[in-house]
Amino acid sequence: KGCYGLGVVVGVLTGSAVLAVPAAAQNGSVTYARDVAPIIQESCQECHMENSIAPFSLTSYEEVTRRARMVRRVVDDRIMPPWHVNRTVGIQEFKNDRGLTDNEIRIITTWIDDGMPFGDEADLPAPREFPDYNQWQFGEQFGEPDLVVQSEPFTLEAVTQDKWFRPIVETGLTEERWVRAIEIKPSFPNGRRIVHHALAFLMQDESTATTLPAGQRSGGGFGGGGGLFMEWAVGKTGEIFAEDAGKLMVPGSRIMWELHMHAIGEEIVDNVAELGVWFYPKDHVPPHRTVLAMWDARGESDIDIPPGQVAVTQDFHVLQRPARFENFQPHMHMRGKAMMLEAIYPNGRKETISVVDNFQWNWHNNYVYAEGHQPLFPKGTTLVVTAWHDNPRDNPNNPDPEQWVGYGD
């Protein structure tokens, strides 16, 4: 069984109410061309386009109206776009917030309820230009990567269960280097159609590292050394680190890939993923090391979900040094319902940092805190990770509510 069925990934370093009316409605009926199309372009088409992971496109009026009933439901319930953080608790400022505003939701639902008028074609925005996914997205800023590590190829059958592919590949690095940016790129177009997510773990022995304080060194092996190096999912290409931070790579390092793939009804041959790495100049050592820390929420009881019930697990993690958190990312599977991150400070004060209370297992949302809003924790802070799993019949993601469910892939 895999060991990441449950966890959180964080980057460390009295008046009367008035119902707002969509602004567009003040100038006449809400139309697709003027009001709805820009929202769909900005918030939906990254996934709902040809050769992407979504099962259908939303790039035209016909495609949107054909699925209008479903669009209305998932938008009104805040299921789509996939941004599931609770908007009333914890930090609310994010760099990558792709959720719809209340006004945008009202525009879409009003338009559908009013019969979905197209409007004036002259009001249509220009078609969205999508990146060339065969190219490195960070290449425009940094040029070609300094190092590229490719997974072994994998062929996925047309009809099969989800597969997790975990090859280990040498990086070929011959000198100690600090990393400025990392990007993961599945093969295009077919890789983006079948890869749910890709993880790259850095396995290295840091015992002889010369640019890393002794107290921060660790041995090699799975989870040792650099730990989780980077991940990819639709909506997260990679990471450019703050100018005062980076990741360390040493000679002899290896990458262990984890590619989670799902069948799409046709055989996909020789699918690969590539890892692109951009280094700082050789003489540059950033003052801070950034890590993707994976904290478990199973506690001592492990995951043990009786049929038809909701189970709660919790675990505690004490910081051994001061830290700035860059992001919050819950990770659960089909029966995952909610996850919460809290902090208990050394003086006893308790604070809720982030809550995802509408977890959707199809999405690896990474909630990246905006500049100036990243939480700062002193040494000795206790992090409390709480997870809820939902095993009743009314969970639409539950394949079998009669099963007694434990831990695993």
C-alpha cells in the first residue's frame, strides 16, 4: 500500500442585508457574450478544453448551453471551479484563488434561469490562448532548464483500474546546487489526459553537504534528503521559490516518481513525465531552505471507517525550528470529506489556519497564501491536522458504503 492516502502538504518557509444584483443585469439582461463567456474563459477552460483532463470542453456557447443544468448546479454549490477552502474561517488571501465570487455565481445562475441569451457577438472576448504544453511554462522567464529528469515510460490500458507508477531515476547531478524553480511536464497531449497527478520525491544523502547546516541534513532513501520535491496536477505546473529560499540537490541524488493515472477508453503508449530544474548561480546559497512537508492526519488510531459512518482522525506535529508556511494542500482519497490545519503556539494561543470543508478527491488543490499573509510560526508551535472521512450512501464519490475502509492507495 502507498503511504500517502491521507495527509496535508504545506510549503514551509447589526444592519440589514441587501442582495447584490449582478452588475451586468443593471445594463439589461445578462448575456453569454458580454457577461458569462469571460468568466468561463478565466475560470473553467484551463481544464475544460481539448486534450485536457476534463471529460468535456466549455469553449463555445453551444458547449456551455448543452451542459447548462449541470453548470448551474456545480457553480451554485461551489463544486466548480475546484476551490474548496472555507471562505469564513482562517486565512482568505491566496495567490491562486480560482474560485468564483458571489457576483460571478449570480451572473451565471441568472443567465441560465433567464433562458441563456447569447447577446451581441461583438461583445465576445477573444478566444483564450492556451500555452504550448510541449514547452516548459517557466521557459519564458528562465530559458531552458538546467537539468531535466524523465520518468520511465508507462503504457496504460484502455480499460483498467487507476494505476500508480513509481519508477526511480538517477538525476545525473555531479555537483551540489541550489534550486530556484521546478516544473513538472507530463507528455502532451495524451499525458495530460490520463495523469491525475505526478509527484517527484528527491532521494539523496545530505550527510556531506557543504552548503547546508548540519542540523538540517538527512540521509537518503524514501522520504530522506529532499523529501517531496515537486508535484503536478492541472492548475499547478511547478513552483518558483522566493528570492531568499530554495531547495538543495546533491551529487548522487535520485528522483522517485509517483504517477497516478486513470484510463480513458483508449490505450496510451509510452506515457512519461519530465522534471525541469532551474538552478541559482553556483556561488549563490539562499538563506532559507524550502521544503514540501507532508504531515499525516491519521494519529495513532490509523484510518478505520465503519460502513455508513463518518470517521475523524487527528495528529499533532511540533515544529523544531521557526517556519513560514507558503501553502496548504489537503490530500485524501474518495471518501475524504474535510481537512483542517490549526496551530497551537508556545504561549497556548490556538488559531485556525485553513479549512477545506468540501474536499473533492479528483482535485489536488494547492492553496498558496498571498504575499504578506503567509503564517509565521515560532519554534515549538504545535500543528494540529484533523481529517474527516465520509462513508455513507449519500456520498457521491463512495464506490461501496458497505465496506469497512482502512488505509492505503
